[in-house]
Amino acid sequence: MYAIIRAVKKDTGVEVIWQETVKREEKHEIFSFSELEEMRVYVDDLLARPGLYTVDLQEHKLYKSARFGDSF
């Protein structure tokens, strides 16, 4: 899992950006609004505080950090 460093709202969903640790490159993936709703991730919260979330590429899911309380 990777910590999200930025989130950008698009027409079809939210693009999340993280930094790959080995190559030190920024990577990104788009999550549709329906996917975020299914994961119970609030778009406004993700956009305002992207650092609270991590992305799991194998499962194509976002998780809110457990150290801040709510974990999804």
C-alpha cells in the first residue's frame, strides 16, 4: 500500500497520486465516484486530506489510516 500525496477531482471520479518508493516516481489511478461510494470514502474528505488515505493497487481500494480513527 502507498500513502496518497494528492487527490484531484475529475469528471468521472477522483485521481489519486502517490509516490512509488523504489523508483521515486509519481504514480496515479482514477477511482470512480461509485467505487468511492462503495468503499465509503467521502470525496470531499479525500480531496481535503489525501494524506489520511492509502491505496492498495492489488485490490484497487482506498483505505483511511487506522491511526486517525475510522478505518475502511
